[in-house]
Amino acid sequence: MKKKLYKSNRDKHLCGVCGGIAEYFSIDSTLVRLGLVVFCLLGGSGILAYIVCAIIIPDEPSNVIDGEKG
């Protein structure tokens, strides 16, 4: 089955972008959030990237059951 990137409904603080990226790559969402903070501190590009991702990445479908995306 082909993996798709969605904003997370379960692991979200603002829009679910970091949680969705973490689920897609099967890593801890804390690492993604720390990476975002680093990018924000290095010139503010992380803020723009987060906003763009929040607009472009679709919401996770409500029919997702236990990590199965379909």
C-alpha cells in the first residue's frame, strides 16, 4: 500500500503538521518539532514552512483506523 502524508488528528498541537510528518516517516513527533524549532531559530524559515505545510497537506481522513490509511 502506498503511504500518504496527512496532517495528524491524534498527534497535534496546532495544525497537526509535525505529527503527520512524524507518522509518515515513522519517527517520534518530538524530533520533528525540535527540527522545526531549529529552523525557526535559523532565520525564521521554519515558520513559513509550517504555514505552507498547514495549507497544502490535507487533513487525515476520518475513516483511518489504527494507523491504516486508505
